[in-house]
Amino acid sequence: MESLTASLERVFGYTTFRAGQQAALTALEDQKDTLAVLPTGAGKTLIYQLYGYRHPGCVLVVSPLLALMNDQVDRMRVAGFRQVAAVTSLTSFTERQEILAQLDQYRFLFLSPEMLAQPAVLSRIQQISLSLLVVDEAHCIVQWGPDFRPEYLLLGAIRERLGRPLALLLTATADHTTRIEIAKQMRVTPTVVAEPIDRPNVFLDVETVANETEKRERLLGLVSQLQTPGVVYFSSKQQATDTASWLQEQTGLAVAAYHAGLSSEDRFKIQQQFMQDDLAVICATSAFGMGIDKNDIRFVIHYHLPADLGSYVQEMGRAGRDGQTSVAILLYAPGDERLPQALNETNRPDDVTIRRFYATPQHFSLEEPGIRLLTFYRDHGISEPAVHALFERRERERRAALDRMVAYVREPTCLRQNWLTAFDQTAPDHQAKTCCAPGGQDLDITALGLRRTPAEAVTAPNSDWQTQLAGLLTAAPAVPEG
Amino acid sequence: MEADDLLQLLSSRQARRLRVIENLLRGRRTVSTLFWGQRYRLLYLLDLGKALTRGGLDGPAQALVDRQLATWEAEEQPQLRLTPAGVAAQHAAQPFVPQTAVLWPQLDINAARKRLLLGVQVVSEYQHQTKRYYPLATDLATRQLVRRWFYQSDRQQLGTALQATLTRSLARLPERVATVTVAGFTGYQQPGLTNQQLAVRWQTTAWQVYLMHIEAVVTIAQAAQVATDPLSGLLGPLWTVPVTKSAQATLAAVQAGGTLDQIARQRRIKPSTVREHLLEAAIMLPEAAFPYERLLPATTQRTLLALLPAAIDDWTYTDLAPAVQAKIDFFTFRLLAIWQDKRGDSHGKSNG
């Protein structure tokens, strides 16, 4: 068999691997189940693409985000992989049937855990030969599984039913405890490939403001001064939408909102506009990001406090993938931790509901996510006391994760050290100018070289529709040479 | 849909049920929804808001009431009526009024729009010799159809031919509609603007932009009914009779001369279903395509019209005397209302 590097060059045209890719591929080539903890932007997908190219059979990718899966399929098609399909709850019945009927023709198949857990789908997949089972964003097993995607908890059992195919677990964020939990749930003892997660070119900043009004003002100040493109993260769709139009009015920059509530057509357009720099700033929820390949994002601002440090790192890690200086800013007003707390609580059925549900499950509507979760547990033979215990444990874990996040916000000395220590890594020596500005220390945008030079006025294309249509559908005449 | 959009769907002369508007948008084709959709002259809304949730218009409706542009009328279902201020606001907004609306229920608009957008993108990228690009995210069926259409077309001519037909169709529309439509296309170095972005640029609402897009899609699909049009293979087959297959079969059986009970037995459906099919067909088809005379004998018509109020909206079956109800069923009553409406009852034109 040709060397990994030769395959890399043949398929992707690169001559060298990025950090972590080769180690993961080597482990897989040795038929070792692998957990790859690689920072955002490290090129995790290349690992299974190349493995799939080198081995017969189908690569089955279990992925958490429905919208993301279709993106991935498109990206693979663009990259020249043709036999790719995704089956999710968004896939129409006909389309699903068609894909399942011709399953052996696909080399890469993306499924949501919910889809894979369906007996009809699972039995079809049992009939084909799998070269690799990939769990993308594997931290979701731990983060989401017990709370609202319980099918994640079945993945270990499902893998056994598939005859224990070689497993690749991918994540950008997993501390020691999470790694152990992932391995336990998946029933594997994986080879761990972990790369340093530090992003030395991303300056970290926490800014404490007195209240919401001051936070808005500060956001406006930052967006008006910082070099673009940039992303502002929110916890609510509505606030992302409202703030996008407000920022656009106030700054004159092209700003758009991106969240899971948009139609797929709109999501596509916003993503592409951002990719080709038609947009300067995106106001997003966590739906934005996984799968976005934009290297020159100069700032990531968090308007709301993320629920845990892992999510924060994942999102702020989209800044500066090109290696150029960038900044990750977290805006914090006292009491901000109440929002993630409340969101946690709404996800979870309370004690009374659990008791009543177990007494008379038929009286409840499956439409509610909490009830769906309880039904799942009950159907899988988990007793009422065990469910109570499970939810209580999750509650404690989430509270601990949020405390960890708040500890980051309150860190007085070095944010980077605070972050890296939490992920069992060693931080470089703190250099105030290039490392971070914890709460109470000023962020010097100019010193970082991130101050926007007075913008050349963005002019909307003035051409009439006839000219625009001609531009779309008529090739520009070739420029004569010489 | 925002409050300002809902404002355009209301009237001062006719109280309108919010749930009917909601159900039209969501594509819930019950006979009652269709009948009131016809009465409100809003049948063109069918299927236009598939993503709307139940109760999704309650917020915008209450906002109109809070702004004193409309009032609630207590009925079995909540009804809204515009206030004089509402009428003034409606006119001041200078809304876009689609000219092709009567055709909308005859076209599978959602499919037509998806096919047109992907078709334009594919041809655009081909014309600029882009090998690798992100295709618009859409369903497998649309992708396959567009691919087949593209490979079956004369690709050398396709760009020019497509530009020509689109230009011809768009030129028939107001300048603003054409501009908005083209700016929403995706293609070479043009991701396309979202409805929301176009709304900001044109100082209107995303819903109004959406209506303009549909006006353009329908106009383009009209041109595609000609076999030589480059889009005929893609859009032509999407024109349909706006009545379910099953209702068409029932109507055909009636036209062939059967009684309603015979047809029910023959088609193995409930007699009530036969009647629902016929009411659906009566509402959705032109007057000439439905055998009103056969189903509504002149004497029945005369009897009923003598008993009923002048305005169709005030007709209530249960207000008829029990003896009349015993002789004339609800089906006949409702069919007469539909026919009166189609024959241009003066109370029918209550838009505005």
C-alpha cells in the first residue's frame, strides 16, 4: 500500500500533514481505535477522508448537527468525493429510501445518532461493509447525550451490533474527564492523539461591564473599531437577529444574523457572503461555526456567557486560523451566569414531571423534548430512581462546568493559563502584550494591530438587473493575451 | 410574517378569521379554510408559509390590535377587522400587489422556486467554467432533476437562452420585482441576497420580497409552458390542476352522470368525502369547469336565495329553519355560496 504522504498528495495535493493528522492515521492504519483531540481548524475531516480513500468499504460518520451534515456532504462533493450522502430527520422520506436502497454505492455516509438508532436504518447498515465508524464532535456524547440527544448513549451498543468496526472519535475539546467518559460510552480503549490546543495568535480578553446597556455600548464600540471579519456569538436567535440589524445601522458595516431558525437557503447565502467578504460581521448562535472554513476571522466576541469552557474554546477558536493576530473577547455583566443556568433547567424535566411520567406515560405528549428524553430512558429500561439520579448528576456536572466558565471570567492574572490548565495542558509564560487582558485590564486594539483603518465606503453594486443577470449567465469575454 | 404583512391581508368591510389565514399559509386544505380563503380573496396564500407554526400569527395580530389598526370581533373563532386607521395604514404602505395571484394555486411554487434557483446557479457556474462550487442546499429530487435538465440541454446555448427567457419574463414585471429577483439569485461570485437583506435595501418586509420572488417565479414558469423555452423541462411539469387527484376523480364521476351516493359506493369513499371533494373542486376550479346546474336545481336555488341574507358572509346554515335544513343539506347550501361568489356577487369583492 502506498505511504500516507503519497495518498495525501494524490488526493489532496498536499505534501505534508498538519499536526495530529498523521499520528491519527497511523493509529488507524494499525487498526487501533482512535480518539483525536485536535484544535478547531486542524483538519480533522481529512483523517477519515484519507482513510476512506485508502480502504474499501464505507466510512460511516455520526455527526450531531443536521445543518452541518449537509454542509459536510457539499464540501466533500466540492473536494471531489462523489459517493457521499447524509441521512437526517431533514431528509425527505423518498430521499431516505433511495439512499438506503443504494447504500452499498456510498463511500461516505453521514448519519445523525437518532437516524442510526432506527432499527430499519441500522439493519441496512449491518448489511454493508464498514471500513470506519467516525463519531464527529465526540464531546457531544458527554455534553448532549444525557440531556437531549439520548441516542448518543446508544452509540457504544450500536457499534457492537455493527460488528465493532474500527472507530475514530473526533473532537476539538475534551479534558481528561470527558475523554474517559467518551471512551466509556463508546466501549473502546482508544489510542489518544492530542495536539496542543493553545492558539498563541489569539489574544484573550474578558471585559466586565456594569449592565446590559453598557454591554451593548461596548459591543458597538468594539465592532466599530476592530478589523473585520468578525463573529459575535449570542445565546438567543432573537437577540442575534436584532443586534445584527442594530449594528448594521449604527456602524454602516454589512452585518447579518445566522442561526438555526433561518431557512437553508438563507443559511447558505449568509455563509457564502461571509466567505467571500460581502459581510463584515456575523451575529450568530452556536449553530454557526462547525464546518465554517474561514481563515481570516479577526475577532470573536461573546455577548452571552457560554455554558462551559469547552463550548467557549470551540467558538473562540474560529478566530485567526490563518495564524495572524486575532482577538477573542468575552463580555460579562454580573449575573450573566443566570442565563445558561436557566437554559440548562428548561432542558430538563423536573422531579414532579418525572414521577408523573413514570406513573402514567400515556398522558404525556412526545412533542416536548423533556418527555421525549424520559420516553427514551423508560423504553430503554431505566428506572425512575435511576433517571432521578442521572439528572441530578448531570445537574451537578453542568453546575461545575458553569462554575469553571465563571472562574475563567473572574481570572485575575492569565486567561490562557486558566483555560489550558482546565484542559490538562501547560501554558506558556504570560506576556501581557500578546497573551491576554483579564477583566479589569484594558484591551489595546491598536497595540495588537487590530484597529480598523478608516474603511473605504462599501458601495452596493449599482448595476441594473439586466446587467447583473448578464454577469451571472454570460461568461466574460476572454481577455486577449499580449 | 410581521404585523405589517398581516395588515395587508385584512379588510374593514369583512371580519376575517385569523385561523383561516394561518391555515392557508400552512397549506391545511380543509373545505372550510378553502371556502373562506375564496371569500377573502386570499387563496393565493396556499402553502406559502409552510414553516409557520400553529398560532404563529397570534403575535402579529395582537400587535395590530395594540396599534389600533384592527379590532377583534367576538365569534366562535377570533376574527379581525381593520379600523379606519388600519385602512389608512394599509394604503400608506403601498404594498406590492401580485398580478399573477390567481395562477398561484396552479403551480407547485415551492418546487418551482427551488428548481429555478439551482438551475440558474448551475448554468452560471458552468458559464464561468467553475468546476468546484457549493451548490445551493436543496433536496435530492431537485438536485437530480436539475442535473438531468442541465445534461439534456444544449449546454453551449443554455446560458444565452436562459438569459433571454429570464430577461423577457422579468421585463414584464415592475422594475423593482425584476431587481429583487435577480439580486436573490445565486451564481458565479454572487451568493445572492436573502429576503431579509433585500427587504432592508428596499425598505420593505421580507414577506413582501418573498411575494415579489413568487410573482417572478410564476411569470417565468408561465413562459416555460412553451415547449421551446429552455426552462420548460424544469418548470413546465409543475403546473397542475389545483385539486387533489382524488377530488378530480370524484368530479369526473359526477360529470359522467352518477349520483353522489352511487359515486361514494363506486369509489369506496364516504358520502361526506364525495361532498368535500366536490366543494374543494368548486372552490378551486373556474366556474365553467364545475357542473353547478346539475347539482343545484333552479328551484333549490330560488328557495335558498329567498331565505338567505344578501351578503354571503352573513349566511349561516344553522340560522335556516329546521324544516328547510331537513330538505336542503349543508353541501347544497355551501355549494350555492361558492357559486354565488363566483358569479360575481356584489358582496364578494370585499378586499380592502
